[in-house]
Amino acid sequence: MKKNLLYISLLFSCTMLKAQVPNPGFEYFNQDFSVSNWGNVYLFNGTDSIVLDGYSFYTPTSDAHSGQTAIELHNAMNFTTGDVVVGAISADTDSVFSAWSMFENVPLQTAPDHLGFYYKYFPVGSDTAMATLAVYDINGNLLGDVHIVISGVTSTYTYASAPINYISVGFPATAFINFSNSIYGAPANFGTRFLIDDVEINPVTAVDEKAKGDDAMQLFPNPAKDHLTVMRNTKDFSFYIYNVEGQPILIGLGSGGTVTIPVGNLSPGIYIMKTSDGKGVERRTFVVE
């Protein structure tokens, strides 16, 4: 019975993490037929002569990995300046995209672990596409990010995924999710196409790996009230704190074999600490008073 309950809680956790991406399969549309919860903003001078490769920088397509539609990014040509304008799209909490893509974040219920999506890519010349996920705390401080670079012709849907590189300790509050037809600042070509579908943010559950079973990690004080110190016999490591339902709620990095984590904002109860140095995983339970 306990195993069944644990499986249900972990399944709920994974489903909730995927739900954190608004309209992840690009299946929903606004009244003007624009894609709901995704978009970008472009500004041009009134004298600019812009030619689009298609009718927009991002258009729904029936060439989908699943469901009825995916999104397809196109570039445009500014014949006035001679520059190629790169197609890009970002997630938005509003159904109609209403802000600059760089500043448009979506709320998080739990800490994400990695970014994943299915794609096709048809570059012109040496064009290279990019997917970005950045995680911020409630004050807008960057906690971690991941950039997935796409290159070479990919004519069948392929899954791309990469873990988030967390650089500081904090409680994840919002995420910036962006897909671009070019690496930022790199030149691009007219005619390049980037198809994206089934975007997801997945957690690493608290029971998905086997611990080494030795005393390589120490936690103190336990029970903890305001701070918890983690010591591990390795120089650098990542740590993940989970609640008893297996949901990750706090992620960060330890360096020099130790890290002190503020836990005063956590509700009293039992938690699971998992650390990983890329070679081995350690888990311990601790209590917050």
C-alpha cells in the first residue's frame, strides 16, 4: 500500500511540473488565432521594409509531435538595414502575450530540474537555434539556468533535454522559457525553420536513484530550526530538498564540501535531503521544527 501511495504522489508531482509550462503543446489559441500563452514583441521603424518568411515570426503548424499543432519559428529580412530579424517565442502567464519576452516569466509551484521538448530543425547555412530556461527567486535573482543548442538538419521529431545548472541557493518562484531561431547575438539566415512541441519542466524525484549507503554526507543540526548545514566528502555537489510527497522545493549548490542552507521558511515537518556530485548520490532525512 505504501508503494502505491508513493507512486501516486510522484506521478502527481511529475504531472504538476509539466503543468507549470503554459500551453506546452501549443494546442490552445486566442480569438485572433494567435497561440495562447506564447509570444514575442518586435519593434521596427516606420521606414523599415520587413519581409516575413511566412505570415509571422512564430506560426502554428499541423506538423506536430503530438496533438494537432506545434509551433514553428521563422526569421524575417529587414531590407532597409540588410539585417535578418530572428524569430523567437517565450512563455507567458497571460493568454495574449503582452510584454517583452526577456522579462516575461511564469510562476513555479515546485523547483524544476531540467528543460525538455521535441523539435525539428531546418537551418540555412550554419544557423544554430537555442532553447533557454532560467529560474528566479521571488526577488528576481537568478538561481540557475540551462541553454540547449540545436544545430544541423533534424527532419524527424527528436527529444532534447538538459539539466538546470543551479548557481545559488533559493526558493524558485518564476521561470523564463524561450526558444530562438539563433543563439543570442549570432548572425542568422532567412529561411531557417525551428519546430517545437511538448515543452516540459520535469523534477528529479526523491526516490529515483539509489544512495551509496555510507556516511559520505552529514546533516546538522537535526532537527533544524533556522539553518541546516550539509557536509559531504566531495568538493562540489548539488543538493535537493524534497517534502514527504517527493516534490522538490529547494535546490542549490555546495562548494568546498559544505553548505549552510536557510530552512526557517519551511513548514515544520520531515524532509529529504539528496546530494549528488555527478558520481554518487546520498540521501538523508531531517526535521524542521
